[in-house]
Amino acid sequence: METNKVKPAEGKLGILIVGCGAVATTFITGVFMARKGLAKPIGAMTQYDKIRVGRGNSKRYLHYKDIVPLASLDDIIFGCWDVYPQNAYQAAMYAEVLQEKDIDPVREELAAIKPMKAAFDHNYAKRLNGDNIKPKMTRWQMMEAIRDDIRCFKQEKGCSRIVVLWAASTEIYVPIDMEFHGSLEALEKAMKADDCEHIAPSMCYAYAAISEGCPFIMGAPNTTVDIPAMWQLADKMKMPIAGKDFKTGQTLVKSGFAPIIGTRCLGLSGWFSTNILGNRDGLVLDEPENFRTKEVSKLSTLETILKPEVQPDLYGSGNETGDQYYHKVRINYYPPRNDNKEGWDNIDIFGWMNYPMQVKINFLCRDSILAAPLCLDLCLLSDLAMRAGRYGIQGFLSFYLKSPMHDYTRGKEAVNHLYQQYTMLKNAIREMGGFEADEEID
């Protein structure tokens, strides 16, 4: 094995999280508890999954850490920004995802994490009213202030590397406009002109992180780094970027079940998905402009797996125009459910001689319990990618993301098929470990 292609994971890894809500505090608490041997990081593939390396008599099944040099949980130091001033312990208690008995053993460590003031624009998340925010400033000044936060945190905590993770709320939809997002020069010009319409606060975080030599991960469906300007910045700074939107509940099921329909050559006339949730994410998404951002992300999954142009007999009817199956996604804010999200899918399929059938899936999941291990994997693997010299869009992380980034300017298509995504992930780990990437994506 040749691991000399990847720099070793020496020193402390800082993970700076935008947002100190349910997802972030569940992630942080789980890592702290796992370090004490009081909980297990179940769901984290970096901690449990094994990959085959080699073939024939030489094949072995190894954990990721035995193939590539991953950062240890013991070496992680957390920090965050949030619009609310509560420390991570208070925020974890408020979120009510974890029971008090699973928070108290690490209360001291959580209480020590006090959020930095957030770079925030109320117009992008109208349902949030926190006051732990930076004073009014231009978008360029906002970005510079975030860069300063990153530098100060890195120095004060003695971190050798930093990863920045967005685990904050979904912003209102910002359509991609090449006049402002098509080049790094255009983006910087818009930021300096304080163009609040085309430059979201999240773009300031991303620009700051990448400029400071930090991989950036977009865990919401925001268009933040899914623009050519950010790709150019990532290339310039040789930094990995990944996004967008954590693939936790309903879309995870969709990306895994749709291949069953396609592989079995069954027809699809309609797929209706609805969710109820009551956490802060649900509150923000109750605003139509914010839901639009999420809707675009969730609708994109099926279209790259079940393609009407490839199989018109199977997927070419059902919608209003009669050229594709009908696909609708809904999210409903329902406070009593809090973080215990329910995803309900009604799938209308048809088989031999066009006879109709139905599949119904009811997934009663815990959103943050599913998201926390994704956060860990994305941070550790982005840090790994940086040390391996990989930069730009990290396609191998599509497995974890609802609407994977891809270069749409060149006609490329996102890979949403769960098992193809898993193949991409395994091949990347193999390559970084000095092994042959020996699986085909069919």
C-alpha cells in the first residue's frame, strides 16, 4: 500500500460549523460521547464501513482508516457561528433531539463552545430572529470578518487544519445568474458592490473558508458553492468543496428505491413525497421562498435515475404534458413533531401490459440522528481530500448529498443513483490509499 500520496493527519483538525442548532449539536455531542466511550458513532461510514482492496487471493476488506490516514475523533476541535448566543450545551438541550442523560456527561465540553456572531441577513431567513449577529456591513466586509474569525480560531485553538461545514438553515432561493456567478471576477465585483440580491450570506462564508485554505461543505440546498465563480476560487486555492444538502431521510430512500424500479424495468407514472417536521429547519422552510430552494434540491434526484428519454415506455407519461412521470415534493411545518421527521411516499408504478401497482413508504426518521454521521464523514473525507491534493468539486462525496454538485456548464449530469455514488466513494478511497480504482459505474 502506498499512503505517501496523502499527507498524514498531524495535529488538531478544527471543524467550524455555521449554525449551532439541532444538527450541529447532535454531531458535536456524539463525537464527544464517542471519545469518552459512552456512545457509538453509528451511521458514520468512516468509522464502520469496510472496502475491498485488491483482487483474487490478495483481496482484503479494510476500514477506511486502514486504507487512508483519516483524522482521529480525538483530534477534532469544534467551533461555530450562530444567530442565537446560546452555547452548544444550551442549544442541544433546546433542540430536544438527545435526552438529557446523553448530553450531561459532556456538558462541560459543550458549554465551552460559544458561537461566534453570525454573518446574517434577515431577508434570507425571515423566520429567524436571533441577535448574535455581526453589525451591518457590506458583503465584502462580511466575508473579511468571517476570514478573521477563522484565523483567530485556528490560532487560539492550535489547529493545523480547518474544515468549514454549513449546518445552518436553508436560505431563500438564489437563481444562478452568470452575470454575477459566472466568474470569480464577477462574484468579487458583486460582493464589493454589496449586491445583496445575488450574494447570499452563505457565499461570504464559502469565499472566506476557501480563501483561508479550508475545505467547505454546503449541507443545505443553497446555491452557495454550486456556481462557476466558487469552482474557480476552489481551483485557485487548491481547496476541496462539496455540496449540496445532506441526504438524510426521504431522498436517501428515493435514491435507493428508484434503482429497484429502474433495474426491474418497471414503469413509473407518479411519485408523490411529503414530509412533516417541526424543528427550526421546518420553521424556516415554512417560508415559501426558502422552501423553493429545498424543492429544487429534492426534485432533482429522480430525474437522473429514471430517464424518460432513455426509456419512454417506462417513464414517458404521467405528468401534465405527457412526456414524463408526475413528481411532486411537499414539506409541512408541524411543531409537535420537532426533529422527528416523517417522510411519506406514494409511488404509482405499472408492470406487464401496463397494469398499475402502488408502493407506499412511511419513514419515521430522526433528522439530526441521520445527519450527524454524515457531518462527521463529510468533514473527515474533505480533510482527507485536501491532504491528498484533491480540489474543486468532490464528486466522490455525492453519496452523502441530496443534490450533488456537477459542472452543468459542460453538460455534465449529477449522479444520484445511490449504488453508483457508493462505487464512486469506494474508488476514491482506494485511489487515495494507493490501490486500483477497480469498480465500474454502469
